[in-house]
Amino acid sequence: MDASVSARPGPAPLDQATIRSIVLGVMLAMFLAALDQTIVATALPTIGRELGDLQNIAWVVTAYLLSSTAVTPLYGKLSDIHGRRTVLLIAIVIFIIGSIACALAPTMTGLIIARFLQGLGGGGLISLAHTITGDAIAPKERAKYMGYFGAVFAAASVAGPVLGGVLSESLNWTVIFWINVPLGLLAFAMTFNALKKLPRNDRPHKLDIIGAVLLVAAAVLLLLALSWGGVSYPWSSWEIIGLFVASLVAWALFVFRVLNAPEPFLPVGVLRDQVVATATLAGFFGIGTMVGLSIYMPLFFQSVLHMSAAESGFALIPLSIGTVFGAQFSGRVMARVQHYKRSPMIGLVVAMVLTAVLAVWAGRLDVISIEVILTFIGAGLGTLFPVTIVVAQNAVQAHHLGTATATINFMRSLGSAILVAAFGAIFLGGLGAISGGTGTSVEAKIAAAAEAGVSLAGAFSGVFIAATICIAISLALLAIMEERPLRGGRSPVPTAVEV
């Protein structure tokens, strides 16, 4: 972006009371979505037994992931057209309706469909929370608030599995969905009036329906391939290859549409901006690695250190605490210094080195050493959270804020899905040829590998090596990202990025 381009004055900053009201409301909405990504996992066995269908319980998670990831960019574009308040309230309503449908589902098929509907609402909550914060707070002050959002995710990642297990065993599995109703209504009430004071930056855009359909189709086909590959079908099967080919064709058509449509679903100027592109890809690899580690570390604790399921859940807490600390630290430093890239770059170096340590000594470290290492890995990766969001929002016009923010969140979700699947393929490959074939759960293959004398620590070393490489890629992208000054409360809004 050329610094000499014309600028227009931004809106006067909101007072602190209004900002607090807005932030608390959107944080509650974000907590709803984040909690529902984790609370179901520990309840799945109970749900499968009561509904008489253990074979398809994985789809309770996958259906939510598919719909919430795919619609994230759509919410960003709609909020740029119709305003944040209207679109967020619609997302909350859809999420509440989906939660009620989940609680009332009489069969596993009904629950999967209801989870898909719930994801259609949940997909907008996280992205719109970041976007609304971008509308309400200037970039220079915004970074420190991103640390609070990191705390929301950490709280959800810790509380979700615990609540899911306790509520499903002590009360009934439907309670994990019913609790969304009062929380959702509270979020609706808190944001209904507060968001009326939010500055309006929307413009009379046209929604590119064809581009939206192509993007959603490409994302869904890719996530289906990643979800089914190696579990429901072999990676080399025609079903998985066909899904990958269909997704590739859809992505190609989407790129063609973006380059040729009068007003494409994702503006070319936003995608071509150096800061937006590098920040988005850095988040793709860095935050995707964070999610991948949070999935596979409990398996490591159980299979290598022989912890129980409950103990492995508590053992993951240092990773979450470290993430919150890193995000808070990076956000506050970002608001005070000119060279704000240094903090996350140092953090990523630390995370990369310590992940490499896990790769080399995976089976020879004691629990305390691993917990300390995880804390610093989480802190290092956490420094990336506020920077990647804020610098991208700082680089675009106010009326493209929703699109840019949704693009980053979409790529984070897609990166998480891709890297979790890649780590899974590496892990299962490291286990070697094990009886159990296609459709066997990871847990069953771990048990079979242990009986066959396969080195489980060696299999996890492959995952840690892959994580180290992904962190290195994120670090390289962050290093080449242009470090533009952050705008203050009354700083001009850039106009270099055009539709």
C-alpha cells in the first residue's frame, strides 16, 4: 500500500463504557462458538450409546466443523453489506435454533443435521466478534483486546471437555446443548442495544452468489476429503481422490471468478495486499499447528506417558495457559512499540526450538519437563494471535474490514483442519502396518500398535517434526510481512485497497 494515498478521517472513538459493553457482548458470543467446538468431544461415547449409533459419532464434530468453516467468509461479506449488528444477531439466532434442534434430536442422523445447522450460526460468531472489535477500537489499541479473545478460547478449550463429560454423565447429554439457549439469549440481549452505537462502514455492495457457492463448495469438498481420508476410506481410494479433484476444480473456478467478476466475493485488492496475504498464511500454519498439538498431545499423554483420559485433559492446561499469556503479552507490546513483529518472531523461534526438542526426546522426557515445554510452546504460538488479526485489519479500508477478518478466520479454520489431518496421516503412518484397517479409530490403532510392540514415541516424533516445520514456515512468512504503522484513535483510514 502506498503511504501517500489519500486518507479520510475515521470516526470519533467510542467511550470506554460503550467499548466494554460491546466487547463483553461479542466475547460471550465468541465463547458460545468456541465452547461448542470442544464440549461435545467427551460426550460422544455417551451420545453414541444413547442414540444407538457409535459408528457415526465422529460426524457430530465433523458436521459442525464443515458448516462453520465454510460460511465464515460469507458472514464477513454480509456484514460489510448489511452491517455487523444485523448479521451477528442473525448468527446468534441460528446458533440457538441449531442448539435446540440438537437437544431434541431423536436419532444420530437428526443430531448430525442439527449440528450442521448449529455450525451455520457458530461460523459467524468468532469472525464477527473480531470484526466488531475492529470497528469499535483503533488498531493501535485493538491488539491488547485480542489477548482477551485468546483467553476466551483457552477457557473454552479447558472448560469444554470437562463440562461435556460431567454434564453428559451426571445429567443428560442434551444439557450440553440446552445451556446454549440461555447463554445465547444473554449474548443477544447484550449486543442488541450496544451494537446500535457501533460506527457503520458498510457500503452498497453486491453479493457475489456464484463466488460464495464456489468457495463454500471448495471448502466443504476439501474438509470432507480430510475428514474421511484414512478413516472411512483409504487415502488412495477413488472416493477420497475424487473429493480432492472436485475441490481443486472448485478452487480453480473460484479463483477465475475472483479475477473476472465485477465485484468478487473476496476483493482482489484485499487478497493482493502484502500484509493481508502474509498475515493470513502465517496464521494458517502457526495457529493450525496450535490446534494440531492440542488434538494430539492428549493422545501422547495417554499412549506414551500412560495417563488416563481425565489426566491427559488436565495435562493440556499448560498449553492453554501459555497461549493466553503469549497473546496478552504480544497484544500489549503491540500497542506500545513500533516494531511489533519482534515479539511474535521471538515467540515463534522459542516454540519452534521446543517443538523440535519434543521431536528428538519425545519418549525420554518426564511429565514435568513436558509440561514446562508445552507452556512455552503455547506462549510462543500465542504471540501470533493478536498480530495476524490486527495488522490485516489495519491494512484495509473500513468497509472491507469484515471481509478481511473473515478471510483470516476462514484460513485459520481451514489450516487447522488441514494440519490436523496431515498430523494424523503422519502419526498413523508412523505406527506402521497395524491390524484394524479402514474405519478403525485412532484409539484402537494405538492399542493395536502397543500390543504389536510398535514404538508410539517414534510415531509422535513425526508429528512434532511436522509441527516444527509448520512453525518455521509461519516464522518465515511473518519475517517477510511488511511492518506498517498502526493507526491510532483518530488516524486516517487507508484507501489504497480497492474492490
